[in-house]
Amino acid sequence: MRRSCVFTTLLLCVSGSIAYAQCTPEWDGSLGVPGLTTGYAAPVIVHDDGMGEALFVGGSFGAIGGTNAKIVGRYDLVSETWARMGNGLTTGNTNGFVAAIAPFDDGSTTRLIVGGFFAGAIGIPGTQSVAAWDGTTWSSIGADFVAPNSIWGMTATDIGDGYRLYLTGGFPAIGGVSAGGIASWDGSSFAKVGNGIGIDGVFAPTGFAVQSWDPGSGDRLYLIGRFNTVDGIPANHVAQFDGTTWSALGAGILSTSSLGGLECTTIFDDGSGEALFVGGGQMRIVGKSGIFNVLKWDGTEWFGVGGTIGTGRITDLAVWDDGSGERLIASGTAMPGINYVASFDGSTWSPLQGGVGGPPTSGNFPSVFGLGYLSDDLVVCGNFTELGPDAIATRGIAVLSSCAGNCAVDLVEDDLLDFFDVQMFLNAFAVQDTIADWNDDTLFDFFDIQAYLADFAAGCP
């Protein structure tokens, strides 16, 4: 009875109109204002190039952020300004693009390696389709490419023969080494990784992404793309390299289209253990039913993830915590059913905070081509011009805020735990606002108060 009287008194004291604070991930389109002129943005990475931490974005754009940065730009996180990198890259007379950006430490210096299909860094010979950035100047890594050689994916890892940069794309040779679309670089010289990839028919074999992962038997390199052999071994669209030998993954997967293949990969634990996730066009698992755009390899067996998402392509995968736990995020092109970016809840795909849309900056429809991270937030890149259900304006690049690290009991959101937070909770409880159903049992009773006060006493992490 005494506790009830105190509670009643508190409710009387805090009666009145108070806005209840609760963290919800929100879109921020300011990075994309003025954003891209034309084209799209795709690979995105945060890196300190010696000039301070910055966001690097590649794609096919003619300019970004009001600067003359073509196909790659640098966003300074301190000054919040876009800039061209040195004299920039040129596409020549072609429709060039940057498809991959990765930092690499060769033991003496760390450089940002930028790959794609372009004429080169302006004024720097030997930089066609792949060049290194040290924070001040561009340089060649000795690839000696000629058109139409291209780089689509890169990753730096050690799978048993030292720390190396692995590069994949569409190239018969690199740095004087016959490579067939997959090679490694130690900072001074290139080496082939087997005898390359192959494909039947009229389409050129292409590697689109490389990923390192330890399935429990040691680190391995995983290659995905549009191919049906690696090093002469039958392997459709995905293969693994243990440092010595290439091999297929289980019974394998097949594309439903001759144009299809896999484009992206990530490592994620969906609750059943860490696994390799891959995405692309519509695929089926050999020996199993169903058509999928995203698949999971647990080290032993293939599984489909969420059925058919759409008739288009999944272009990138990411793992992101919006504050409710890590989820698998997929982006796509020609995927209006998910509004081009979606999260997976363990059974279904759904648009991520309403997805993106609007008239595209290029092409016939909006798309998301790249996903990255800015602290806890998710960076989304493509050719869209609107964000979420409120159609927030932007052009090709945006940030979705995370609630990870948000302190739930700090209802006032002033980074303090004090009487005002308790006051807000009690007022919410008095009017049965859903935020006051603290134990999520759809009831408003003493157990909610007890639960909130217990969390309040425990403090914030």
C-alpha cells in the first residue's frame, strides 16, 4: 500500500504532455546533397589515408558532392567536405567505373587500392583499371593492364602463404603473370592463384568478389562470379582455395539464367553458427528445390535464404546491427519488391526502413549497389534520389543511423540517468504508452515498473 501511494503521487507530479523518446533508425540524406551528378555510387569504405579518417566512395559518377571527383571521391569526416583525390581518375572515352576499394599494408606502407575499369590516374602511367592512393598521390602497382581488363573485387588476407592482396575480375594476365581472373599481390609482385577461371559459351568468365573465411578447418579464400571452372575443376559460380588447391563447395549451385551468377559475399552468424553468405541472380541448389537470390554455405551444405527476392540481382551483402541485434542486409537492382535494400529476420526479407526510391540518377530505375559502415551506421550507395517512406531527398548516397549502443532507460536521451528519465517512464505508464510496456507482455502493471527500475539501477553500458 505504501509503495502504491508513492507511485500515485509520482504520477500526479509528472502529469502533463511529454514527448516519449525512443530510438528508431533514421535516414540521413545529407551526404547525398548535392550528391551525384549522374551515374551511381557503389563501393564505400572508411580509411585513414594519412590525411585523417575519411569515407571513400567509388562508382560511375561524373562528380560527387559538388566537386569534380570522377568515379571516386573522398569525404573528410572532420571538415565534412568532399574532394577529388589528387588529380583524380579518368575514364577516357569509355563508360568507366570503380568497383572495388581496399586498403593494403605491404609491411612498409598502407595504401588504398582502387580497382575497376578506367583509363588510369591522371598523369600516372601504368594505372589502367587499378591504382594505389597514399593520401597524397596515385601510383601504379604494376598490373600492366590493357583494355578491357578490369578489377571487380579485392580482399587482403593471409591464407597460409603470407599477407597478400587478392584481386579478381576480368583479366587474362596481371603484372606479366598468366592469371585468368584471379591473382594475388604482396606489394611488389603478382602471383597466380591456380590457373584461373573459365566458362562455356560466349560470355567472358569474371570474378566479382573474393572473401576469406575459416569454416573450421583453417582460413580459405572464396571466389564468386560468373564461371563454371576454376583451375580446370568444375565449380559453378563459387569455389574455395585452401592455399594449395581449388575445390567446389558441396553439390554446388546453378544459375537459372545464362547471364546469371553471384556478385557479393559476407560472413554472418544467423544463430546457427558463422557461415558464408552469397548473393546474386536467381540460383538453385543442386539436389534441392527452390529458387534463391541469397544462399548460405555452412562449410558442409548449401541452404537457401528467404526464397526468391526478385527477378533482378542482389548486388551487395552486409551485416548490420540497428540496435535490435545483427541482421543480414541485402541490396539490389531491379528489386522493387524490397525497395532495393532489405533486412532478413530469419524467415523473410523486408524493405529496410522503407528502402529507397525516386527518379534514378541514371538508368531506368533506382538501385542500391553498395553497402558500407560509418561507425555503427550503415552507408547505402546507388542511383536513388529518395529515402524511406518520407521520401527524404538525396542523390546516390545516404546513411541509416543505428540504435546500437543506445541506452534504452535513458528516455530523455541526454546521456544522463536521473529523475527525469523515471519521470518520463511514469508519465508514459499513466497513459499506457507502448514504451512503458517494459517487459513486452502487452499489459501495463507493476511488473513493467519493476523491470524498468531494475534496468535503470543497472545503468547503461
